[in-house]
Amino acid sequence: QVQLVESGGGLVQPGGSLRLSCAASGSIGSINIMGWYRQAPGKERELVAHITSGGVTNYADSVKGRFTISRDNAKNTVYLQMNSLEPDDTAIYYCNLRYHSGLSTSWGQGTQVTVSS
């Protein structure tokens, strides 16, 4: 079993920054993909960014140039640095861990990010 614990959410003004962290524990395969998804009220959950254990990244078009995903493989931790935050970024952000096979996926409990003046 894999457990994912997120932290770093909160309330921030437009143009501000937040850094989300997600620490994974349990039975974790070395070759994996960790990522961040978000779900805004009334919207479907969407991929924000993901990163492979080899460092290959992918971003949603809406966050390119503003968000940066990174990971520390030794700590089994993934980060999401969010800059130039906009009200449309308001959502619950969920950490995810999956494998290339697609046979297993794990989710964190979610952390609320609110961007408002």
C-alpha cells in the first residue's frame, strides 16, 4: 500500500506563490510517475503536471510558465512550485502516484488552494 500526504495549500492573493509538497510512503516501485491533479467546484478533475522518476515532465497548457514540478527520489517526495497564481487556479490539489503499466494508482487526500484578493 502507498500513502500520499500533501501539504502547502492555503489562501494566497493573485500574483502570489505557493509550494505544494507530497510525501509518499509504503511499498513504492522505483520507476513511477508522480503528479498533481486539481478539481475546482463544478469542474472535472484535471492533470496539472506530472514527472517521471527519470525527470521527464508534462504540464497542462494553463500552467505552463507559471508552475514547476520537481521531485526528490531519495525522499519519495514531489513538489509543485506555483507562481503568478490566478483565481482560476483555485481548486483542491491532489497528489498522484502511478506506474507506466497503469495497473496501480494512489491518491492523496487533497489540499485546498484558494487564490483571492
